[in-house]
Amino acid sequence: MHPATDNRPATDNFPATDNRPALLLSMGRGVADRLLTDAHRTRLAALTRTDPALVAHDLTTPTPRVAAALAEAEILLTCWGAPPLTAAVLDRAPRLRAVVHAAGSVKHHITEACWERGLAVTSAAAANALPVAEYTLAAILFAGKRILHSALRYGEVRTDQAWTADSAAWGNYRRTVGIVGASRIGRRVIELLRPFDFEVLLHDPYVEPAEARELGVELVDLDSLCARSSIVSVHAPQLPSTYRMIRAPHLAAMPDGATLINTARGSLIDETALLPHLRTGRLHAVLDVTDPEVPAPDSPLWTLPNVLLTPHVAGSLGNELHRMADQALGEVERYGRGEPFLDAVRPADLTRSA
């Protein structure tokens, strides 16, 4: 039995002898409807004492119903848009022991007060990494085949053409791909690239040579990676130390015709330095994130033919949210059995991760 369940008072819905942990959903409006299927809600009700229809959007000035549920909650199940768990909020949650986040980063809502309280925290970052890696793999393969260019050109000429005359530098055979950051996503991309005939370079200051050998990559500095790679894919976390980490010298060093892929955060790339290379067509880019997140209406990123701009859709979308829910409910079940989280988040992790 968990400490917070001892001597639990009876409520209108649950008897005092029910030892399942009390759980409260807390996330942005509409998120729970996209995250949880009916099957998820049924499983959640079996694992915990919860009202699957009650979702807390505001914990600072909660409604009486939310305040009562928060006071009883042993677990918070959070996702995108979850309100910050400040010291004042935690004061209203005396039984709270764990936060299960059904998404990636917990930095928005897990505060220092949570760590001081000793809360156990877990995240579905591993589940959210999979679609980002899949998007990246598709972008890498399409970049090598110059799919964006050939599709646009085909639409212009609308006739048969001697494409082989334009394609001498195209193709994915023994192409060099540079991965910036051995994050969960970066490692998954490396794994997905193994069946292909690529040379894979990696830059990550926290990876040792022996680990790089195990990953099957060549560990290099960022200057070398950019200079040698015909495709550079960015997977580093957004930290003060990674702000504008891809700068003018790195971009200038990239080979003519190289492609830069960014599915991490827009702030990692100096877009002011990137734009001249894109305007001339010397470089290509696949950008799922930008800085600012939505480019200015007059930004050339919208119209350049060598830029594929997508609206931050590489992460979990549509039914991919259900994978994150599956992982989160697995962690809830482990907690209920008194087992440690499989994918726990610790304060030290956040100095190196998103």
C-alpha cells in the first residue's frame, strides 16, 4: 500500500477499502479527448480511482470539483498544456506522490518545488521520439533523392524529361549523414538508418568513443560533421548551451547541395546565417521548427523552392498520441504495483535533455 492511500477517507464514489491510487487528469483543453481512447479510459478506471471525464486545466484557481480531486490525488496524469505545479499548487495536493506525463518534455510544468517535494516523475518522451525519428528518416531519404526539387520541376514542365541528366549527384548510396545530438530521437534515427548504405557521423559532447562504436557511428566535432555531411539532421535539446549552435561557419562549411534538417527547436540554428545559403540555392532545408515558431508572413522560408517547411508535425500527431497514452498507462500500472517507473525523469537529466 502506498503511503498516501493509508487511512484514506471514504468518498461518495469510492469506499475507504479501495486501495487503488487516486488519479487526476491535468492538461490543456481538448488534449485528453485526442490522447485517450475509450479503451484507455476503461483501463485507467480499472487501475486507479479517477473520474476520466474530469480534466484539470487550471490548478492555480481550481473549481471546487477540481480542488477536491487534487486534494485526494496521488498521481497526476499530464500532457500538453498541463499547468505548472508550483509550490502553491502542491500545497493543495498533500497526497500527491507522482506525475505521469503522457508527452515529451516535463520542463513546462515540473518545477523545482516538485523535486523538493520528492515527487516521482515519468515521461512518454520515448514514445514521442518515434514519429520524429520516422519523419527524419523520410526527410533524409527524400533529400538524397531530391524529391522536392524533382516534384516541383515535374509540375513545371509537365512532360517527360531526361531526368538522369540532372541527377548525377542524387541518390542515397554511401551518402554521409551527420546526426547532431544523441538524444532519444537522434539514437532512434541512427537505428533506423542501419539498413541503408549510409556513412553516419555523430556530434555529441556527452558520447564517448566506445559508445559511438556501439552505435555504429563515427564521433566527430561539429565543424567536421558539417563539412563532411551531405545531410545534417539536428536532434540536440534546447538549452542555453545549444542556442544557435549551428552558426554561420558551420553553414558555410556544408557542401554545395547539402540538406539541413531540423526537427528539434528553431533556436538551435542561426536562421539569419542560413537564409543567404537558401536564397542562392546552395543549401536545401527541411524545417519542422523555426525561430520564431511560425515564420513572419514575409519570410522567404514560405516560398523558397529548396525549403520544405512543415508546421511542427514531426512529433506525435493523430493516432500517434495513443502510443504516448499506452506508455503513460503502463507507468501508472507499475506505480500501482509498487514498482519503479520504467522511464523515470530525474532533475539531473534536465540539464542535458529537452
